[in-house]
Amino acid sequence: MRNLTLRQIRIFLSAAKHLSFSRAAEELELAGSGISLQINEM
């Protein structure tokens, strides 16, 4: 099992809270593709 980074955990929690990758991206000031990539790597 791969270790998760703190960044990936924050991204996951934000996406789960908003039920949306785009809203998580806005909250974290990241690109939507970055959110998707990090979730995919998890």
C-alpha cells in the first residue's frame, strides 16, 4: 500500500465535503485536473 501525503488527504477531504472536484479545486486554489490527478493516485 502506498503512503498518502498530507496534500492528498486534504484534497480528498475537500472533495468529499463538497461532493465536487471543481469546488474542491476552488477551495484549495488548485486546477481541477490537479484534484483529479491526486485522487487518481490515491
